[in-house]
Amino acid sequence: MGQDHTARSGDQGCTFPSPADLAREWARGISATSSAPIPLAEIQDYLDDLAERLVAALSGAAVDTQSASDVGARLVAGGFTGAQSLSRTFEVLGDTLPAAARGAGTQPSCAQIIQLLGALAAGYTWALRNLVCDQQEEVKRALSSAWQDLERHARVSEARFLEVFDFSPVGIAITEDDGRIIQTNRSLEKILGYSGGELLGRQLSELPVAGHQPIVEEHYRELVAGRDSRFRVRLPLRRADGELAWVYLAGSVLLRTNQDPQQVVTMVEDITDQHLLERRLHHQTLHDVQTGLPNRLYFISHLEKVLARLEPRAVVTLMHLDLDGFSTINDGLGHLVGDQLLDVVARRLEAVVAGRPAMLARLGADEYAILIEPEDPVLDVGAFAEIINTELAEPFYIDDVGVAATASIGVVQRQVAATTADELMRAASTTLRRMRGAGKRQWTLFDADVDAADRAELRLAAAMPGAWETGELRVTYQPVVTLDGERLVGIEAALNWQHPQLGVLSHAQCVRAAEQTGVMHGVGQWLLRTAAEQAISWRQRSNGSVPPMAVNLTPSQAQHSDLVPRVTAVLDEAGLAPGELELRAPAAAIRTVSGELAGVGGARAEDNMRQLAKLGVRAGLYDFGGGIGALRCVADLSVCVVRIAQPISDQVAADPSRILSQAAQALVHIVRGAGIDVVAYPVDSTAQAACWPWIGANWAVGALWPSVERWLDADS
């Protein structure tokens, strides 16, 4: 049996299920569908190897359909032949297999997943057919034996034959070599809805529906001629009431005399329920259960086909919709109302696209997609987006409560020759994600320049963990000095990325990349520890005359529930006194512009800064731009220092006499009046340094003072 493996982690910190996890979920899904009771642990052991084989089948350039088919056959061999075995298997694999494959290092496409599941279903069906065929062969041998015994032992053999014949659950017809029916059992009459004796004398080839009759006639000709020993075919038969019965028709020669066939026995297995189940499973695989719309797999497959058949210059439009405030309805009125809203949205979107060459799909949660094929003239997406939102905004009532929705929409319009299905989906998704913070009921077109910049940042974010691991990240130190440059009052620790292609990346670029992947907490703790150790080293070198080491926390660091114990641990490990460390938080991480706490995270950040101040750590603020929120932070917290936001510094340097510079002067004087030091940032030239005394700042940091060593060497 397969070996257990732990879940694997993705490139961006996500955790993917392992084959063992997949086998566990699979076992739970089909534990009640086996032909005999089997303990869950034994089922899981049996499926462990099958799960590994399915993941491996997706690892190559092409899907290993033979392995997938073998897995289906082994399900039948293991006794998992219940009515729901295959459907439960599809549910588990459809949900978990793509993620398990990504955890194994592969990125299977939708078409590959569908191809693999189809091969599994084919193997399962073929093995199930063979199982039934073997059972039927046993019945046939019994019939043959009974028929021969009838000639030798008439009464005893006839009774035995009739018992097998009449009580078999499989329909049986015995025909002459010309195809005329001479005997049927009750099961066949029940399958086809005929009364006793109504089928006698009819040609068996008359029963299949039109189009299948020539196939059956050819099979019987080959059988009677001796060129085939048996045949088995799946087809629909016409019932007496006109409905269809899907069956497996299996024929073989029952008795030969002087090498000539005398009778042919035909087994008729009713698989109507199985046929309907297969159709339902196929539909469920490609459609959303809640709304009945095509799902993501079906939509992408359809998109690929559309792009393949259209002319290269044709323009397609893809719209990715996200319902605004859907969680408010779910949380406020309950998930039942939310589900009803999803259905209403689906029906209204269907009405909007009716009459257009379009396909609507639900991608998941509260997201929908609309693919519009080329129209003349090209679709006016702005007008169409307004039609969509006007339709969705009309309330529908549940228990006298009017519920409605609007949508934010990301739109991509592109020529077929310039795109692929995956690229269209990615572009629409990123366009939608980019605009979500812009407000509700908005739409925007894909912007290639903005997308290129975003992707460049995402590549940096994806590479950040590896850069940290391989030593490309470093800690740099900048002096915080009095504005006349005469005295060192602090040292700022910052990140620096020695990127092999892009060169040196700034602290701000490093922080943006680290925040996007969740690696910021690890990198931030490393920065804090490294800075503390460097402060101890400098203190030993200069006989204890080193000013506080300053570290600027990111918003997520400032709001982290474990910030205080993490800082305490660094101080204890490095041997640094709390007063020798200065931690600054961005004012926006604590208070909004209007002065309210920035949500739960803002309350946690405010508490963290209070706790750090109680420990003796110097608490400060950076990106300080004034406003009620920033001033409340100054008033409510024990802040020792604030660093001015760069936009204010840019304005002061550009024109100190303008009204914004005068406002900055008033702000700085208020802060300085509270006994708080103000750091001008960045000060990169003597001209900039000359502006700040009038503004009122007393400290500065920037490229004008590039090295800490000047002061430390002087002190030592």
C-alpha cells in the first residue's frame, strides 16, 4: 500500500494536500459504497497507492491515462461498486486532486483534470462491465448445461434450467439462428415493459432504436457465421411504452448441431440508472451545483474552444464579476438568503446575455464570468456594465426584506491572436482585484502597463523567501542626526536587497514584496534581531556611547498579536536594554484619517505600542502626515519621536513658502511643543537640510549622511 506523506507547501506559503490526504478524503467519501463492510483504515490503505498514481499521472507533459484507467479498474476490484462509488470519487477528486498535483510540483490544466477523470471513469466502467460479463458467463454456462441436460434428463434438467432462467436478474432472450425470439424470461419482459409472451416470434433486431439496428444485425451475423464467439454492446432499446431503456446487450451461441448454430442466447442488462447517473455526474463535473451555471472548468474549456475556432483578428470580451458586499448579506441575513441571491443573480445575468453570442459561468463564491464572442460593432463594455448593474440592483424580497446586489467588474477585450484562455482569465482576475479598493459598482478595462508593473512586483514577492534564504537580503544602517549634522542621535536599520538582475532594491521595495507573501514577519524578526546584535557590537566597540537603534515596523508587524513577546525575546537574546531600541509604527496602522481606530488591527497596534513603552522601549511613529488620526496617536500614546512622511518632505523641498509647507510648519511645532522629536525624511542635500529648521524639525535622516561609521569612529 502507499506510504503516508505530509501536506506539501506551495511556492507562496500555501499548503497543498498530499496523496495521503487525498486518500483519506477519498476513503471517507466511498466508505459506505463498497459491496461488503470494510473498516475505514483498510479502505484508506487500499486507496493510498491509487491516490499516488493519480497525482503521478498528472506529472508528465501528457496525462497518463493508462494509470488513471487502471485506478478505475482497481476500484471495481476492491469492491467499490455501489451506486454512489463513482460519483463520490468524482466529488473528492474534483475538489482535491488539482491542489494535490500542485503540491507535487505540477500545474495541471482543466483539460488535463477532465481527461484524467474521464480515463478513470472509463477504466471503472470497463472493469464493471467485465465483472458483470463474468457473472453473465456463469449464467450462460448454467443455461447451456441445463439445455444439454434437458435432452438427457428431461424433467430434472428442465426444472433446473427454468429456475436459473426465470429468476435471473438479467434479462434473457433465446433466439433461433434467424433472430426470431423463441423464449424470454420475466426480467426481460420487465425491463422492456411487455407482458408474458408478447415478445415471442419477434425479431430481436427490431428492439434497438433507429440507428442502432444495423449495428445489432451485424453482430448477430458475425455470431451465427462463427466469426465471433460472443459480442457485447451498449445501446438503447425501445420499451413498450415508448421510453428508452439503456442496456448492455451480450450475445453468444447457446447450442450448435453439426457445427451449425441452432440457438443464440442474449443477455440484456438494464443500466438505465447507471446511464442517468453518468449523465448527472458529467453535468455536475461541469456545472455549479447552486446555480446550475457552467463552472470554472467548463468555462475555461469553452473559452479554449472559442479561441481555437475564431479568426486571429476577432475580438473577444471577458468580464469577471464580483458581487459587492455579499458577505454583508450572508452575515446579516444568513446563508440561505445569500444562496437565494446567488440564484437570482444567475437568472438576471442570463437574461442580460440572452440573445448575445455569450457564455455565463459561476467561478466560485460570489464571482461570475461572462465571455462575449465577437460582435459588430465591438461591445461597448461601459454601457454593458451599466446594464448589468442596473438589472442586479433591482431588489427581490424575502420575508419583506428587499435584497439586491451590484458588481465590480474587471474587463479584458483582446484579439484572439494575442491571447490564450489562461492569460485572459488571469488578466480579468487581476483587473478585478486591482479595482476592488476603488469602491462599489465599478468597472475597469485591463491596463497592460499597470499589469506589467504589478507582475514585476509579484515576481519580486515570489522571489523574496529565496532571497532571504540565500543571503541576498541585508541590513543597512543610516544615521539619524541633528539637522546641523553635528550629533548622532539614532541609527535606523533598514532592509537592502542585492538583486542579481535589478541591482540594489530599497527598504520600501523589500517591505512591499515581503508583505505580499506573508514572509514579512519572519524577515521583520530577522531584521530586528540583526539590528539588536549590531547595536551590541557597536556598543562594545565604542564603550557604550551608541544611540538607540530604530526599526520601522510594517502595518502587519505593528498589528501582530505576538509583537511584544517577540521584541522581548530579541532583547533578552541580544542583551540589549529596552531603552536602546526604538520601534516606530505607521500612524495609519493605528488610527484612520478621521481619528477612529483602524479596525481590530488598529486597536491591537495601539495596545502593542503602549505595552512596548511600558517595557521601556522608545515608541515612535513614521509616515507622519498630520490629520486627526495621527495627532490622536501623539496625544494618546507615549511617543518619543515621529518621522515626517516623504510627501510632506517633497513639498517642503520643492517650495518652502507654499501653504502646504506652512501647514507642515504648524504641524511640526504642535508635535515639538509636546516634547516629541521630529525627524525630517528624506534629507538628501544641503538645500533640503536648510529648509527644515524653519519648519521646526530637529533631527534628520537621508542620503546627506550616508554612513554611521563617521560618528562611531570619532567616539571610539
